[in-house]
Amino acid sequence: MRYWHHGPHGGMPWLLPGLTFLVVVLLLAVLAAVLWRVSARRSAGGAPAPRWGSPPGPVRHGEAERLLAERLARGEVEVEEYRRRLAALRGEPAGDGPGPGAPPGAPGKN
């Protein structure tokens, strides 16, 4: 009856099974995250999923330009601010961008 209370390992028989359980749960969580990411990529037609913090793609530029033009029309932004933001959307330097309402391929003002 010497080890009836703590067992033959000195009172911590839960340590090894507890750590093993924790490692297995973490591995299962990582596996589930990887499988979820792979299935999301496949459901998107094989295209790579966007990275976190990446800028929006070119698909949304038309909508962003439209919203910016609406804000100018409502008077929420000044003309200089509109030009600066439009140039930023199009990836151009702020001072060399086309004027408001110019088509995307128009040369800049000089």
C-alpha cells in the first residue's frame, strides 16, 4: 500500500499524458487549418488566396474610382485631394496624374 495515493511516479502521473494530449490537439488544429486553406484555394479555381494585408486587386479599382468621384460630386473631398487619391488608386505619382474624369490611359498634366 505504499503508492496507493500518488502512484509509482511520485505524484505526477498526469504530466506525460497531459502533455501528449496537448501536442496531439495542437497538431490536429494545424492540420485542420492547412486543409481549410487548401480547400479554400481549390474552391477559388486554383488561384492563390490573397495574403492578409495585401492591397485590393485591380478588379475593385473601377468601383473605388466611382466612389471617389461620387465623394467629389458631394463635396466631401476637394479637387486636389481627389486627384491625389485617384493617382494613388492608379499607381501613379500624385503630381503627374491626369485630371478628374480623364480616362485611365490619358497622359498626365505637365
